[in-house]
Amino acid sequence: MLRPKEVAFRKSALHALAPALVALAFAALGTACSSTCNRGQGDTLDFTGGITAGDEYQSSPRGGPYLEFPSGRRYRLVHGLTNPPTPGTIEIRLGFEPSGNLADTAGNQAILDSVDAESIVIENDTCADFFLYVYARGSAIPDS
């Protein structure tokens, strides 16, 4: 059985530690919610090596090799489309290898920043590295 002095000591020790424990919890939460990667801090890279044929553009052949798309990378893909000059359909896919299978993007993996008669601007706003494949068509693909 605890004596009254021991109970009082334990309560005062807990009260003395409480602010430190709360500060530690907030510090851990702040670390979990912040990022240490350098996303969004790089320059925009112009890429003119894509394939344009008629009203279709590809950033690379469908099977690869795809563009390296590390964290924070921002590409300005010069598409060269002329009829019509601004793409009506844009498909963005990501891979985990330079060639091979591709997957749809999700969240901020590949943000479509802008599209105009000259280029498509895409940014990787994550802390992960991917490989990028972009397909664009001058006119919209009709719904089936």
C-alpha cells in the first residue's frame, strides 16, 4: 500500500512531466506531417524528344524507355501537334522501371500544370521517383 507522501510525490512527478510529454507528442506529429524531400524546388525541364505523328504525341515509345520522373521534377513536353494544336486528350501513366508496365496516376504523382498549343507541363509533387509516359491526341477521343 502506498503511503500518502508517496502518492503525492507520484502525482507531482506526473504533473511535472506532462508538459514535456505533450511537447514530445507535438514534435512527433509535426515530423510525421512534414516532408524532407525537395519536391517542387527544381527548374522546369524542356523535353523535345517525343514522337509526334499526325494528331498524336507520345513522350516515348509505348514500351519505353520512359522519362525519368524523380521527386520534384517538372517537365515541359513540347508536343509539336498542329491540327488542332492544343491536345484534347491527355493520358499520363507512370512506371516503376524504365520500360515495361505502366499504371494510372493518383493524387499528386503527376500534376498536369498546363496545356497549350506548344507544350504540356507535368510535375511530380511527391517524394517518390517514377518513370513518365504521356500520350496526347489533338482531338478528343469520342466516348464509346
